[in-house]
Amino acid sequence: MTVEASAWKISLSDIDLGPEEEAAVVEVLRSRWLTSGPRIAEFEAKFAERVGAKHAVALGNCTQALHLALLAAGVGPGDEVIVPSLTFVATVNAVLYCGGTPVFADIEGPGSLLLDPADVKKKISRKTRAIVPMHYGGYACDMDCFAALGAEHGARLVDDAAHAPGSSYKGRPVGSLAEASCFSFFGNKNLVTGEGGMVTTGSDEVAAFVKRQRSHGMTAASYDKHRGHAFSYDVVTPGYNYRLTEMQAALGLVQLGKLDRNNAKRRSLVALYRERLADVPGLVVPFCGRDEESSCHVFVVVLPDGRDRTQVQGALKARGIQTSIHYQPVHRFTRFRDAFSATVPVLDTVADRLLTLPLHPRMTAEDVAFVATALSETLA
């Protein structure tokens, strides 16, 4: 625990790391093969199996995954990509990397902070190359509706699954619902490798494209040559250095083994939060009844209308409770506000009331009770 984190009685997030992860990383170091080797291949295979995808391709982070998935979808200059504004800015930056134009769509409402299919339908056009639903908090978007819209208008479906390893939609795993799905293994996610990301897909063509592009457009990797599977290589297209390391893959394999257990713990903590906060006047706890199919990555509440969020955060900080905001809407940032118009009235009424409370698998029932009581008393 860092010095900064130790100041909090209850931190916003924490991760389940133990001797298994340490041993896995040490084993990699002793092998002396640190990049693009057997652990990455194993991590990809096991992750693909876990999410029900034919292929998984490991990358340096989720932003890279989104970038390459959108390139594989053919996004380029003159193309529009429909995105949520309620997301981390990486979702939208990836569109700009491709030369595309982001089109911001609204959320369904304070009880469901997900991309609204009805608003996407209004904003889809002949210029729309792709739709990027983001599974906010680990709660899956209406993927059947987005798939139908994409098929009707010739738009590709790339979902941002950064919050959603272990989530499902109508019994189907997130990661098997779109042409390409993009996961994050950042240090506060449900499955962590420090940095790291993954593209999953059922398409042989998309998988081959992402594999080639992550390594400078080369036709063979260093490990292929090391094993004697190749003696040379060609470069067939300009590419990127978007590779994961063997140490990160080793961490990912251990973390993957803990994913179901820790997601179940998160769901149990969310259930306790819901029980404790059920009678707080004016407070909205989104996604009621949907926890069983969610990874429950973050626990977000919508404060009563008119409450000063900064004041609430300050009062909780005084009790040693760390909070955050998921997210400041992307369309409000200077870079996007000045360059792209956005009509998202539902989000605009909710955005300043969003508050993220602590949630992680190292929390206890007593921790949840403490946070819920503090919030209830602050709002009373």
C-alpha cells in the first residue's frame, strides 16, 4: 500500500495480489524470455475460452485495443463513430487516432447509465462506420439492439468492455457479442496486469490484423524465430509497438484464475450497498436487479437533485472515505467541447450528480456499512 493510499480508512479500489502473482513473475524473470512468448499465448487462449471468443489478442492497454479494433473495422477520415460521452476519454481518443469523427450519444437514464439505443438510432447516418457501446460499471449494453442497428445501417460493432471481464448479457459472455471487444487490465480493474489490454473476436481476419498491427506490421514475431518456426519476416503494412510483456501475461493468468471469485465478492458487496442505501431520500442506485450478470467493476450512485457533489465528497473524505467520479462526460472537456457538438440532455442532467463509492474484493461488510452510513448521514 502506498503512503497516499494509507491515508484513507477505506480506499476507492484495491487489488487481490498475493504470493501466486509474485511467483509467476519471478518464474518469467528466471526464464529470461520477457516479451511475446509462451505466457502471452497461454493468456490469450485462456481468456478467449473464458469469454467464449474464437480469438483473443493481447495488447499493451485497452486504448491500443480500441485503436486497432476500430482500424480493423475500417474507420478512417470522414467516418463517424457513435460513442457514449459517459466513458473514459480513451474510448473517444481511439476514434481520433483513426482519423474518425466521434458522435456523442446519450444515456438511457439515471437508473441505467448505458448508451441509449434510441438516441443512437437518431444519430446513425450513412457516415457511421462503427458503434462503440461501453459496458459501464460492468453492466452490459443492449447488444442485440446495437447489433440490429449496425446490420441495418452497415455499421460495425466494437464494444468497450474495459469494465466487463466476467460480465454477461442474456447468458452470453461479454467478449463474444461484437465483431471485436476491448478489455482493460489496468491497475484498478477486476483483472489486473498493471497495464494491459485484449481484443477478442470471432473473426479470423480481425484477429490476424490486430496481431500483425501490434508488432510493426511484421509477419513473424521474435518468439517464432526463437522456436525455429521462422527464419525471417516481412513487413506488409505500417504497424505499431502495442505488445504486452510476458510478466504482465503471467500476472494475467493468475488473476484470471481469481476473476470469478472476486467478481462474486463484488456482487455481494453491491447487494449490501443496495440494502443499506435503499431508503435514502432522492438517492438513485442504478442498475437495480442486474448485478448477477455484471462484473460490478465500480459502484456509482446518483445524488439527489440539487446536492453539491464536492461538499458530499469532502464530508466523506473527512471520515477517511475515498470517492471518485465515473466519469466527467467527454463532450465537456475543452478538446471535445470546442470541436464536436453534443446533444445529450439526459446525461447533462445526471452528470454532476454521479458519485463513485469504494468497491473492491478486499472490502468487508463492515466497510460497506461504514460508507453507506456516512453517505446517508451526509445527505440527511
